[in-house]
Amino acid sequence: MCSKDIKTTLKPGEVFHVKPNQWHKFHTLDGAIIEEVSTTHYNDDSFYEDVAIMALSREERKTKVANWKVAVKNKAL
């Protein structure tokens, strides 16, 4: 997780709080499921450095997990 110039490594189950309007990004070396939760949601408040991602619709950028238990079980194998 990177917010401003601060890099943070998160372990499974850890939480990172991002303040409103604070630029942030995240990536993984081994794979991860990241849940981003906000108290206020706007359809037009996401911005991406990668212009190809920015050109996608909101629905095209999202990955839907139909069965959370199956997704977690398969990752553990």
C-alpha cells in the first residue's frame, strides 16, 4: 500500500486507513484480494495512473467474486 510517499506492507487481515481525497495505490507480488470500503461512494471518484485502465468503465475495472469461500479456499491451495 502506498499513500503519498509512504510505503506500507500489509499482512493478511490488516487494515490501512486512507483519508478522504488522499491519493493511494496498491499492488502485490504474490496475489491478494483487497477490499476497499468507503463511507461515501461516488461513481466518478477513481483515478488511475495507467491511461488504459482509466479508459475502462467502472464495471470493466472491477473483479466480482461470486463465491468468497471458494475464492479464499483456492488461494490457500
